[in-house]
Amino acid sequence: MKRERTLHTHKTDICFKLLWLAVFFAPLRGYGFFTIGPYIGTAFKILSLFTIILTFLNILMKKYKIGNNAVFIGMLFLLGYDLFTLAYSESVGLFPTYFIAHLIILFGYIVAINNQVHIRKLVWAYLFSSIFPILIGLYQWVGVTRTGIVPPLPFQEFLIVAGKDELFLYGNYRVVSTLQDPSFYGLFMSSIVAISIVLLIYDKEKRSSIFRYSLISFILLGILCIFSSGSVSSMVNVVSCVFFILLTGGGNLKKVLPGIIMGLSLIFISVYIMSAIFNYNPIDVLQEKLIIQGDENTTFGRQSFFNVGIEAFLKSPIIGVGFGGMELFSAHNSYLTFLGYQGILGLLAHLNIIVRIPFMRFKKITRNKKNKLNAYYIALATALFGMCIQVFAYDCIYLMDVTSVLIMLNLVFVTTANRFSNMKKVHNV
């Protein structure tokens, strides 16, 4: 009885409120309050730090449960493996980035699991966190296409992370917004589009006009932002998400196809708006970008980066060369970066959290039509699937806070949705 009261309390505690705020501020990658070595004191990380401290105290006082053992053990193994990798590394390298991201995922997961009645609020915090990046991205894009001058990000006094300020890349303007990288920006907006499409299709509880118009706005503006970023990998992300929705909704195409048709229609509307109003044709930009990148080596100019990761992996295939052991900072592919730095053991540890646990019970959970969390679980799984595809061509995992949030939310919803399915099954029996 004590466990049930803990997990189903209707009161949100301070830890959950801090986590909600952290999720909301996650896309503000360039903004921070201080730096200590490689550690950047962004609002997301400051709020997450307080969340971790208070959550740890709640665990010590036995107010919090650790949640699913598989998730808890998997995250502890990753944290331990980060420390193990640091022991034989030439330099600190990406250790703080990986270790802090894993801490945030673990403790954020524990907080959400112990406030599971309110976890859908975290998804909406994630969706509405896109408002500021969307507005800034559109402001930059309209400004630079109209005047030829790159508008600086607002609140420069808090801008402490140097990003890609050059929007004119490969002969075309590419918007970076608050994520300060076109592919980071594109990945985040792709996840917003994917989650919005799935909720529009599957969520039966939210059918108000405000709900529908909000999701349609996220889809339309998100597609505009993806095209303005000029990120091919992000466009592949969106296509992968559409494929995932069709694949997983194959048993109910009558329900899925209208949402897909609406999404495709919004894409064409976005292209038309950009071409007619702003004299910017994203199709031409995409073709030119592919041609220019294809001239360098192969694989759209990334083969040289891929080779660095492969060479590091071949030097030490089991445990990797350690942080700072590769010739370049990144292999331009998250999986090859994991292999190079931490070897096959490290890659399997990451895939356990990012792929195996979130998708292992997908069919079983979604088969239960009465599960009220299905829509949110499918939405997050779709966005995670798109991310897993995109990072084959661009190293994003853990290098941007929103990927940590996306992984954490998937672990939370697969745990709670699976628990809900099991409870329903036992009840029916």
C-alpha cells in the first residue's frame, strides 16, 4: 500500500516541478549563467542539478522508489562505464558531457516515475519548449533572407556557448536558432513534429479545438523550421518518423492515414509559403546541398569523419580508446563515436538504454487499446526512432540537452505504460 501511495500521489512535489522547468528550458542550448571548465551552467543543467540533489535525498529518506530495475541497473552500468573509460583516457574529453547526461536521465526518470500521474505534463512541457526556438528561428530566417544580415540571438548577456553563428553555409542560409547548430535545431524540431502528428492521430482524450490547433501549429511551424535549417539528416528524421507511424499503425490504417495525409499536406503548404512569401525554395536548397556535400569523399562528405571512429574502434574494439583518444572530437555518427571512445561494450550499454528498453515491449503495450498512455508512448517512441536514424549522419546524442530529455521521457513512458498494461491484464483476469 505504501508503494501505491508513493507512485500514485496526486500532489506534485518540488522535484517534479524542477524537472518540468528543466524540460521546458532544455532547447536553450546557447544560454547559461556560468562555466566551470567543460561544464556549462545552462538553466537546464542548473535545474537538473537541484533535481538530482533533492531526488537523492528523497531516495535516502525512502520517499522515492527507483522504478524499473532494468532501467536503474542499465543507467548505473552506463555511469560506471563512463568512470571506467575515464580511467584509461588520454584526457577528460567528452566524459563530463556523457556522465552528466546519464545522471540527468537517471534521476529525471526516478522523479517522473514517482509522480507518474502527472507525467503527461512533461510531454507538453517538451512541446511548448519549442516556442522560443521557433520564434527565434523564424526571426533569424526572415531577417537574413530580407536584409542579408544575420540577426543576433537576443539576451546576449546570457549567451555563453559559442555556436555556429554563420548561417550562410553551402551557398544557402541555414538557421540555427537557440540550438546553435542546424542539425541540432532540425533534430529537435523533427521530434516536435513527430510527437504532434502521433498525438493528433492517437490521443482520444484531447479533442478540443485548442488541442488540435496547437498540434497543427507545432507541425506546420516545425516543418518550416526544419526546412530553414537546411539539415538533410533532420529531413530524413521526419521521413523515418512517418515510416514508423505507418509501420506500427499497419493494423489500423484508416486511423493512421488521415494524420499522415494531413502531415504531408502541411509539408507542401510549408514549401509553398517559403517559396511564395520569402523567395526561398527548400527543394532547390536541398538539391544544391546534396551536390556540394557529395563532392567530398563519399557519404555526403562525412566518410573522413566515419573513418576516424572506425580506426579508433579497430585499435581497441572491446573497450575503445577512451575519451580524447580519437583524432577528431566526433566521428559525425553517434554510434561510431560510442564505438571509438568506449568500444563494443560501451555501444551495447548505450543501445540498451536508447533502443532495447524503449522498444522491447512496444507491441505488447500498444496492443492494449484501453491503455491511456498509449498515445504518448507511441509519440515519444516515434520521435526516438527518428533520432536514432538521424544520428547515423550527425553526432547529436548527449551533445544537446533535448536528446537526454527525449531518452528520459521514453524510459518513463515505457515503464508506466507497461505497468498500466500489466495492471489491466491482472484486473481483467
